[in-house]
Amino acid sequence: MDITTTQTDRGPIEPFRVDLSKNVPRMLELVKNTKLPDKSAYSSLGASAGIDLEVLKELQREWTESFDWKREEEDMNSYNHFTTTIEDLKIHFIHERSGEPDAIPLVLLHGWPGSFLEVLPVIKPLTQKAKTSMGKDVSFDIVVPSLPGFVFSQAPPANWTVMDTARIFHSLMTDVLGYRIFSVNGTDWGSGIAYALYEQYPAATRGVHFSMIPFMPLLQDQLTARGITLTPEEQFQEQRFAGWNMTGNAYFMVQATKPTTIGLALQDNPVGQLAWIAQQIIDWSDPRAGTSPSVLTHREILRFTSLYFLTETFLSSVFIYSSNPNGFRPKYTKAPTDAPMLYSNFKYNNAFFPRALVEKVGNLVYWKDHDFGGHFPGVDNPSALISDLRELANH
């Protein structure tokens, strides 16, 4: 059943500009004055015990010596930003129109430790007319909301769930922006919101695209018990997930159980936030990140971290974990809709879902394997993500 907000729950649309420069000198002073160890006592462990000290030192050096916030702010402001109020929450979003009368409205939903930055490379290409694999012309009106509690969107009340976010984003698209139907893309926590829109608002959601789904990935013995056999390529991805499941998900437990502790510990510590965020970005991405077609360089990591620090939203962002204990569902059930679902399988994502599982949760009409890319395809393989999103027009 569709659940909607009322007219009195919504405020006007206001133009918005990113303007955080006044706090940059203090941030960089904190970065410069943070003393890291000269040498790790456990250097032989490399990155297996967390972020590599030498990598963190190099990021710290680049932050103070070559990172140019003015350039970053100008780049962000080359997009059309807005804010509005829905259910007493100030929500920030980017809205880039195609100009084509038959453009498909498309919502791009980020996760943690991301923001709208993780999809910037795909926005403008998607607004331009192009051909799908079936030769159909397509362009999109792109909407990129910041999740509540992330960067320029207000922190929500305690225990705010992805279902709540889906409700206000449905209102953003239909009531505020006036789109009757729209398509959705989501990854990480954005996949949970995208799936909730797909499941709860079938009249408005014309199609959905994922690069992961909001379900608990299964280990090899669980797949075997379900009669699912894997190709050698899939076995590589499954083994990568199993390794992450054993040694890479400590951040999840901390943020799900003690978000205030980690949030306050890192609140005024930009290098601390950098270590925490960079470890996840590096671990979840293609090891070739930063080489073509990827644009996921150190610059992107510093952009991600700077935006969290300067907006003072690291703490509120991690609360999405504790507020959604069932955000990644244990039971694979199909959404009650026939709307098309598309899936891009990036080889180096930290979570792996074989096609046989993805087919169980929606009307899967398109599947594409990508040898390059990981958890952040909008920066790790933007050209592939753009191509796959255009396929929404075929269905």
C-alpha cells in the first residue's frame, strides 16, 4: 500500500550552494598537526589489520599540500543543488534536468561512507540523449538526494529507518518535484531505500537498478544448501565476500551498536575520519581503482572525508546502522510488483549476490557482469554504470 505525506508536511524548494570554505583552514590545521607514528610496530601486517600507515601518511600529506577545496566546491556547485522540507526534515538534493520532453526521472541513492559525491561522474552524461543496447533514445532527469543525516540533509529522529527515508523520497519525487512515475538506482544503504520504493510504492516506481541488494549475502555452504552452484568467476566473488565477512565488517558492528562512541571519537578529528573512511573505500573497491575507467583516486577519498568533516555529519551518518538492525534482510522474498529490476554485478564489490538469489527478490530483466569496479561504481566504473542505467529505457 502506498503511504504518502500530506501537503502540510512539505516546504518550498530553495536553491542551495555548497559554501564551507570558512572552516577549511581549521580542518587543514588539524590535519597538519595530527602526529602519526613514524613507523608501525606491526608493519609486516600491511593492510590486513586496517588501513596501511604509509597510505594514511600519503593521504595526510596530499590533504595539506595539494588538495584544493576551492576547486572541489566549484565542481560541486556546477550542479543544481536545492533543499526542501518534508516531515520537518530539511532535505538536500541535486536536480539536473535533461531538457528532453520524454526524459525518464531517475533517483540515484548513495550509501555510507558516501554522499552525492559518489555519483557526480554519472549525472551529466545521463541527462544527455544516448542510445540503449536496443537502439532506443534515452535521457534522464536526475535527482540525487542526500540521505537524512548525511552532509546537507538534516539528521532524522532516533530509530529512523530506510522505510521512513523511502517515504519522504517518494514525496520528494511525486509531491515536491511533480513526477508521477520514476526509476530508482541504489547501492549500499541506498539499495535498501531503493528496494523499499520498489516494494512499497509500485504505482510510482517504473523500474529499479541495483549493484547490490538489501539482503544478507550468503556463504558458500548456504548457497550449496539452496542448490546454487557458482562459476569460477562467481567463486572468486564469493571468496572475496567470505574474507570480508570474517575480517572486514568490524566497522559495521561498531556503528550498529555504539554509533555515538565512534561518532564522538572522530567528530573533531579529520585524520581519524580519514582513516576510518579510507579503509572502507579502499577495501571495497577494485584494486586497480584510480586507473581508467575508474576515477576513484586519493582526491575522491579526500573529497568524501572533507565533506563529512566540514558538514559535521560523521556522527549522524553512522546512526543509519543502529537505526536499521534489519536493514539487510535475512529472508529472500519477492517484492509484490512486476516492475522491472536491473542488476550490475561489479567484480570487486565487498558483497556478492549470485543471479539465482537476485532473481528471487524482484522481476529481474537485465543482468550485467563487470570485471572492473567495486562498491562505488559511480566513481570506480562510471562508464559501465551509465551504460547499465540507460537500459532502464528498454523495459
